[in-house]
Amino acid sequence: MERVRIMQRNRLLQMVEEAKTIAVLGHIRPDGDCIGSCLAVCNYLKEQYPEKNVQVYLEKPPVKFSYLDYFDQISQNPAEDVIYDLCICLDSADKERLGAFVRYLDTAAHSICLDHHITNRGYCEENVVLPDASSTCEVVYGFLEKDKISTAAAACIYTGIIHDTNVFKNSNTTAKTMEAAGDMMSRGIPFSRIIDESFYRKTYVQNQILGRALLESVTFREGKCIFSVVRRKDMEFYGVESSDLDGIVDQMRVTEGVEVAIFLHETENHVYKVSMRSNNYVDVSKVAAYFGGGGHVRAAGCTMSGSVHDVINNLSGHIDRQMKEYEA
């Protein structure tokens, strides 16, 4: 297995070395792992291959990640006439999740995908998908030459790890995860500040919308499930964007007695982005996949249309089946 990994890493490095122009892509509505992995690769490539043209393309990233090097050089606008030698896709389980930037993948001479989503079936020329990894940043760490990881790249990797593990609390945290994080800490990154500023710190308005979502949450199935919803009119009232809703579903998950937490936020009229979390035995990735989404066993999401009542009823049917199987 180790020999296969080394051979694959050598192949990826060869593809990088042969390319003069490289596009780095992540998924729509980028989160900490997506931004961290994209900028980790960007920093590494720019440091090791300063002669290459490397460009990161993402939808508008949350400003709380602006401490990461090259954050200010992320492009949010695709250009139709640009074709790259190599396209590197990170933290995206399928092409559709790349959004408008998928054109760079479709037109690139070669492509690489690094990911940890179990629903990824491989859509690039070379695919490294490790479902047992805590995060795509952990996957990236495993394929970079360790002695060449700078402090700037280490901060990116550490950021992605803490965000996809819920600061080392989720079940996807392993000894390898902690070893990777420890290695990044040893490179002089401000690890405590990264956790506080990018994960825990919230604005006054973010706390308000969190409080409202918790206040209006509803439990069902004898308190084993909980859900809440934030509608577009609520977001407009508070002046918040979707990134300001980060952490709400995780706070709901730790409600005493809860196995599954569901958080909906309206993106269009009667269209909802669904975020699900589970604690012990429900595989929310299976539920999300049924509705065209994906993710991990304990953290997954999808997009659904209809009334809130319809969405929750459809989700709860699949969740209930798993609960009955577990309780049988």
C-alpha cells in the first residue's frame, strides 16, 4: 500500500512539474477545509515552482480566512478564454460541485482530484480519494513533500483539519489526524489564534441568528432528532450570508439526547440547503446521497425543494428507518 501511494505521489508531482499553468478549484460555498486545501496547494506550488502560473478559483470565501497567504489572490470570476495545462480539484466529490469553474477542468490538458468524500467516484485523470482521512487537508498533507511544507502552507492545512474535525471532536479524527496537526503546529503556526478567529469567534449578528435558530428549533422522534430553519427573509432582516450560519447545526447536534440534527437555510423560494449531523449510529451521508447530496457518515448535506414540512418529512423517513434498524 505504501509503495502504491509513493508511486501515485510521484505521478502527481510529475504532472505538476510538466505543467506551466495550473488552476486550483474547490467546491461551491467553500468552507474551511476547501479553502485550506486550495490555499495549501497554492502556497506549496508557488514556493516550489515560482516560474509556474498558479491560480485559485473559488466562490466568495468568508473573510474570517483572510489570514491565510494568497487569500487575497483568490479569483471569483471565471474567464472563458483561459485554458490550463493542469487542473487540481480539491474537496469536491463531483464536477457539479465545482460550479461555474468546472470549465477549467473540462478544458485542461490534465487533471488531479484530491478528496476525502466517500461519495467521490473519480472524475479526474488522477484521483486520490481517502474516505478515512479527516479532511482533504489531511489528504493534501500526505502527498506533499514534508520537508518543503512552509509555515504558510502549514497554517492552511491546520485550518482545514480543525474545521472538518470540529476542532478534533468529530469521529473522523484519528491518530494520523493528530500527527498531521502536530506537525503543522511544530512549524510555528499561531494554532490557538487560528482556532479562535476562524472557528469560534462570531460577530454580534452571527450570534443573533444562531440564537434565533436555537430558540425556534423543534425536536421530534422523542427528542432524538432536532431541526431548525432560517428563511431568506430572516437572513435579509439580520443582514447575514450563508457563511454566517456556520456552526448552527453543530450546536444543535450537542443537544442532550439528540442523535440527528438538521438545519435548513433557504437559498431560493422554497429551496433549502440541508445540513445534517449525527452523533453515534445514523449514517447521514446515505440520507443526503438519496436526495442528490453527499458528505460523511456523521456530517452531510444536500439541497431540497418544497415546503419545510415536506423537506423534514422526507428526511425523517430515511432517518427513522436507520433508527429502527439500530433499535431492533
